Amino acid sequence: MINRKSVFQLYITAKTTSSRPSDLVEIKDRWAALQFDNAVCMIGIAIEGAAQEQENTGSDDKPVWKLKYTMQQLLDPEFKLPTEDSWGIEEIKITEGIIYDEVN
């Protein structure tokens, strides 16, 4: 069974050994391998980034920086990172550089 912990371990192994995750699990179809590599890297980078996030638990004049998440939290299949930006269709319609077209 593939779970978040297994995917993260595969990501770390691939990164450490300079290998593609798809090569480590012997995916032969190159298109499937690319999609697999993208998924493993996306999850790995997200977990790695979140594992480094810190928050100030002290005061402004005496900051005490603590990790925001534990690795146990990040690898728990039920845990979800909070999203600060919620983009709805209205935000997308007014974003510069995006062409929005409605099809009826």
C-alpha cells in the first residue's frame, strides 16, 4: 500500500541517491514514470517545506521560534496543511494575465 510516509521515504531516497523515483520502483512506461515522478516530488517538496516552517511562540521583543508541524503530523494520512489562500472563480476572473472564457 502506498501512503504518505512511503512516498516521502521514496522522495528522500531518490533525492539522496540522485535517482528518479520511477527508476527506483522500476516503472518502464516513460509517460507513467514522468507522472509518478511529478507526484512523488510534489508531495516530497510540500512535506519538506512544511517541516521547516516555524512560528513565533514568544513575544515580539523576545521571539521563541518553534517548528509549526511535527514530522508525525505531516506523515499522518488524516493531516491536512491549512490553506491561506482560497481562490474562487471571482478571484481568477480578475487576475492579471489570466484569460477567462465562459462556455454555455
